[in-house]
Amino acid sequence: MIGMFIYGLCALTSALCAWLLLQAYARTAYKLLLWTGMFFLVSTGNNLLLMVDKLIFPVTIDLSVPRYLLGLLALGVLFRGLIFEEE
């Protein structure tokens, strides 16, 4: 019960961060806001997949590899924005 609450709060926090960052990007067109917003958007998907893995299919299906790949994708998006974007 408490795990579902914590996983849900993590997903909600990531979604809220993504929404705020992407709204700020729409107003200012500052590229770093876009990349961090995209990171948090993918991170929200990662948190939702964690909820599915741990709460819906705790024993029958192991979704750890797709979760790790989604987390790696999120970090790749963030690193792309931090390394290749110029002011």
C-alpha cells in the first residue's frame, strides 16, 4: 500500500516537472528547458513502468530490463542536451 503511494508520487512529481519545464520552453524557446523537460517526460514513463513492474506483475513478469533501457534513454536525452546545445 505504501509502495503504491510512493511510486505514484514519484511519477506525479516527474510529470509535473516535465510539464513545467516544457511550458517554460514554450514561452522562452531556451533549448536546455526542452531537453530537461524531455528527460522528465521519459522519466515519468520509467516511473510508470516501475509501478507496473512492482505492483501489477510483482512475480510473473520481470520488467527490469525495459526499465533500465528507458532510464538509459532518459539519461541519453539529458546528456545530449547538456553536451551538444550551445548558448
